[in-house]
Amino acid sequence: MAFVFRFGYESPQQSSANARAGWDDESSQWVVIDAPDEAAALAWGREVAELFVRELGGGSWQAGGFAHWVEPLGACPWAVGRPRVAVGQFPGAAGWV
């Protein structure tokens, strides 16, 4: 089954600006995950989000408590054009729009 994992995050620039100005600016990203069920997609999506934010130069995504959820791919007709990843696989640099 395929799921879309969606998550919010702060880039390092957003984090600095938010702290300096008292803002709450965030960005969002998504990835398509092939998983046996929603729970597995959610768990793997959290790992993907953690790596994504670390590679941006940010801190721990999980410690930030950002919003995140999964939806069946069929419920997200806009989620096209990205390669799918399997549980245990991370998207390559080309996997992000």
C-alpha cells in the first residue's frame, strides 16, 4: 500500500527568525511511502522527516513536535511525480520537489 506522509518543520533560517521575532513560521514537505499499513508508514515517515531536517542543518525534527500525518495515496491526487520509498529507504536528493 502507498501512503503520503506529510510533515511540518522549521529550516535553520526560520528557526532563527522565529526565535528573534517571536514568529511561528514553518514549512511543510511530503513523501510517498510504500508500507504494509498506516502505522508503518507513519513510523517510517518520522524517520524520513528527522533525516530531512538534519540534512537542512536543523536540529531534531522529532524534538520540535511538528504536525505530521499519513493519508492513503489515493486520497492525495496532487501527490504525483515523486518516487516512492519503501519502509527502510530514504529519498535521494532528487526525491524532493
